[in-house]
Amino acid sequence: MPLLENAQIIEDSWTLVPDDQPLPDGDILVPLSRLAEGLGRNGTGRLGVVLKADERVDALREALPRLDLVSLSFSIFRDGRAFTQARSLREHLHFAGAVRVTGHFLPDQYEFLLRCGVTQFVIPEQSDLAVWKKAHELVTLAYQPSVLNERQEGFAFRRFLSP
Amino acid sequence: MPQTPTPPTDVGRYAYDAVDRTFLKQRVEQFRDQVQRRISGALSEDEFKPLRLMNGLYLQLHAYMLRVAIPYGILSAGQMRTLAYIARRYDRDYGHFTTRQNIQFNWIKLEDTPDILSILADAEMHAIQTSGNCIRNVTSDQFAGAARDEVLDPRVHAEILRQWSTLHPEFTFLPRKFKIAISGSAQDRVAARFHDIGLLARKGDNGRAVFEVYVGGGLGRTPVIGVKLRNDLPEEDLIAYLEAVLRVYNAYGRRDNIYKARIKILVQALGLDAFRDEVNAEFMAMDRSRYRLQPEVVEAIRARFASPVFEDASTASAQLAEQIKADPDFASWVGTNTHPHQQDGYCSVTISCKPAGGIPGDVTSAQMDLLANLADQYSFGELRITHLQNVVLGHVRKDGLLALWQVLTANGLGTANVGMITDIIACPGLDYCALANARSIPIAQKLSQRFSSAALQHEIGALRLNISGCINACGHHHAGHIGILGVDKRGEEAFQITLGGNAGEDASIGQIIGSAMSEDETVDAIARIVDTYLVQRKPGERFIETCRRLGAAPFKDAAYATA
């Protein structure tokens, strides 16, 4: 499925490794349960972890400096736990790698996810990029701090969203 | 670059500047786009639903309902006229004030909503987060900035919370809705202990606000009295601390069962101490400098509020005293419908939206226009909507009360029943609501008629009667001294009675006294309950006090006595 980053569709170099497969070379995404195995891998390539909605980001605390990607998921768009996971990764654990979301989420949640620190979006096939672009551009102001540390506007917590 | 904002002109509410207006306009266009995507099929109904709910648009039994926010209950006269216009142009000439300081329009067309939201935006109003699983409209004391017993005007902080919670990136898809109320008086008039978070503000040693924080209260299927989470939250940590509470809730609140998804269930499941530990751990870990609420931020928001400029009213009280002596009906209204003001010679006036036999909270567009004019004439152009579904004029000269009362009386708004048995809270019920089991309105009307005698009400004294059409408890029946709950009894509408609820500092949850009865049987049963109180009470004892002293038994016997 298309991978959206910085308003562009980019090549996805990452391979999701299922529970029962040996770890290949290259950039691999493993479930939390295989984190230690992934860290001990001898092959080349980067390592990422898939964190389920009910798994604590704290579980990644030690490993984060060696990870390049954390992938979060929406089983349904109404389940907003990924917002908190993304924000915690950025704000508490200072994770500087990519944060990805997969599953069922809407263009209408795009700006919120960006502001929580998500950088990569796996979107449905045949998605109209214009819809995502518009969702980002329609609203240019926000009323609370976010991990993006946007430029303040006037008084209080008001800030301009990045174009 | 910071612009020089226009000075605020509206008393009691935050005045928008160009930036705030731009934001609202953008939000309207965003919703217009969502409506178009729904109509084109790009959004499924399932996907559209939370988006429209976050703009206050419900699909009810017969039509769409639009719920417009009245943040911390304050409206300018101009805003009230806008609401009247919307009622006239897009609805059936009336609106309904809710128990959370919102107004609902019951007969709205989906395709009209973007235009309505645009008209609201022009008047600095919106319907953002009046529904959905997000932080809802922040409610406050209807006598804020006026009440003699107030220690701190909570509206500035309510506005800060409104702004902070507006389209919050992290907390817009919570497990369930999240309601915050804030009060600045020792007398809890906001039902702080029946909110997801209740804040009681006071002044700290440094002159800045300090908050008592209650968490996990609520009505609904599982009524719970909120518990104290913090006693002394400093102003500068208000946002950070609420972020911490919300983050714990968003991460760990249940999502498998909507009836167990409110924060009260999480607090109960973890226990208060463990919940507090989670919140504190989050609070300690977060970047508090990012969320710190600096005094200059608070003052910048405060500067957007205009204050009433009081006149010398030193002779007003004496004049009122004479007028009261001359007219017992007026005296009765002054007794029930006014509230002590900080300023000598002034008082706050509660205008009852509960005339005898009327529909609680319903106001016609003509009445809205009249209320706007009266606000201009008597109260610095400011109005307040109460969670008890009435309208307040905050700052009225006492020597203006008589003329005000005469106009109100001539227009069906002069009922002297605030705090009395006919000052009924009622949800819209099965006449409108898709969730209801029974109609709340007809039984409210019958009870209102039954007890309409001013002398009888005066004899009964303070009594809160609340009616909900279903277990979701929008009519706050558990918080009524007498509560009525509509149920479905083998396909028929029926009503259970609860006794002993109260929403104040000594909050309690009303308990069901027995099996459900028909509408007319319930009205009769309540009359017998009230008679029992009149017989059993000690001198000076209010209904709730007699109820607590005697327990439910004598009232239950009376309710089910079929002599």
C-alpha cells in the first residue's frame, strides 16, 4: 500500500516479518515479542518494531536508540490510542526515528497524527493524495502545544501549523 | 506577527480576534468538505458519524439535531439574536437549552449545517466538540463573576480550557466523551462531582488560582460521585496536569464496551491511588515547560474579557424593598429568582424557562430576541445559560427588577419557581431522542401543571425534580432530590422514581424506590411523596434533608399506596 511521508508517496523499504519466519537481511519490522531477536540479528539493514495499541511504549525504552522505525496501528479509526503512543515516543522517549501508522485511519485525522509526531502513513491503494493534502492545509491554526513546537501566534497557546 | 487585537466589548466572554475568527472559518470549510465527501460517498456513514458529532450534529428520531456550544454558559445579546435567527430560519422557531450549557436545534437539514455553522462563526460561536468522544464544552457557574460567595471568576480558566481542548490532536478519539466543569465558589453550582473532571478554583497564596481536582464523577448507567485527585493544583500546572489525566485515560480507558468506557470506570478499576500514581508518573515524565500556563498567558486571555462598569446604585436596595412590600407576586419572584451579587445595589436574575405546563428549556425565537433586548437594557448585554435549563441576567440593578419582571411576566418568562419543584430538568426524551425509552416532556408538563400553584410551591420549598427518558441520564435524574427515569416496560413507556440525589458539595446519588409505573400513576405517586414530606418534615427542613433523615421507606410506602 502507498506510504505517505512529507506529503509525498515514498518507496517502502521495510519488510514486515511475521511471527514464524526467520529474520531476513534488509530493513525489517518485527513484533515487540521479537525485539531482542531483532536487536541480535547479524544481518545488515535497519530495525523497526510494530507496537500494538495495547502495548506500552515504555517497553521500547532501552532499544529505541537502535531502532529506526516504530509502527503503530489503528484497528479502527475511532480507537485513538496511537495518538498517545506517538506522542509518548516523541515527548517522553525522545525518539527521533520514523513513527508510522497503519490500519484504518482517516484523512481527517492526518493533521492530528502529524502533531502527535507521526511521520509515515500507510494509506489505502488508489488514495487521492489531494484529499490528504487538503486535510493538512484546511486548518492553519491550533490552540495547544504539540511535539512539533509550532510557531506561536499572538497570545496564549495559539500557534500556526506548518504549511 | 502579533496583531493589535480589537479591544473586547462583550462583557463576560472571550472576544475573538482576527486569528480566532480565521480558525472558525477554516473549521467550517473543513466540515463543508466533510459533508461533500459524505454526499459523494467518499466517506461512509460510519466514518462520517464521528466527524459530524464533533461538530455537534446528531441524527435523531425524526431529523438531524445541531447542538451549539455556549462556552461556560455565556452569550452576548448579539449571539442570542443569532440563535434566534437560526431557530427562525433553519428550525421550527424554537431552541432547547440543555443541561450542559448548550442549545439544541431539533429540526436541521444536513445540507444546511455548513451554512448554519458559518453564521455561528460570524457571531463567534461554534458547535465544536458538543458531541463525540472528545473533550466537550466546558461548563461553569451561571453566577460566575457575579456571585457574592465567589472567590475566583472561573471563566478565564474555562476559556483557557476551551481553547486548549479545541481540536486537541491527541484527545479527539478518546474511549468516550469527557466533560469538564469549573467553579470558583465554595457553593458547588456546577455539579463538579458529577463530571469526568470537576475543578474548584480558589485563590492561592501568590494571588494565582489553585484548583481542587475531582475525577471520575458522572451519571449515566453507572452513576458515580467524583473523587478528589488533587487538593492544590497550581495554576501553572493546570494544562499539564489535565494532559496527564487525559493521557492515562486515552491509553488505558476501556474501548471494548461503550458502557464501561468512561473515566469513572477506569478510576474504579485501578482504584484511586493507582490511578493517581499513573497520572503522577505521566505528569513527572512529561515536558512540563511545554504545557506551563504562565501568568502572562492567563492575563492575556483575561484581557479579552470586558467587565461590567457598575454605576452607583446605593439607593437601589431601598427602592426594591418598597416595591417588594407593595406587590406580593413580585416579592415572591424576587425571593426565588434572584441571587446575591458582589456589587451593592445589584443582583443576578434567573429567568425561568419552565412556565406552568411548559417544556423545560424550550425557548422560542421571539423569546430569545426579547431576552437579548432585556440583556442589553438591564445586564450589560450579557446572558448566561444554566445547566438547570434557565437563563440568567448576571448584573441587574435592584431598582430595575420591577420593570424587568413586568416585561418577563407579560411574555411568559416571569415564573417564580427557580429551585422549586416545577423548576424541572428534563431531557428531550422520546419525542426527539433516538436513545430514549420514554417521553420526558409530557410527564414534566403534567408535574409542572400539578404543582403550578405558587402558594403550594412556596409551602414545599427547595426541591429539585429531574427527569430522564432513559438510563443515559441526560436529565440528571440521579442528581435530583426526586428523580424520574423513563423505562420500557414490556413495550410500554413507564417511569421509575429515585429519591435522595443531590448535585452540590454534599453530592449523593438518588436510589430507585421500586417498580415502574405509568405516567399518570407516577405523577400521583410524586404528589403523595411530597405530601409525606410536608407531614413528616421538621421545621425548616428541606425535602432532601427529610429524605436523608427518614430514608426511603415512608416515601416508598406513600408512592405505592393505592388507597
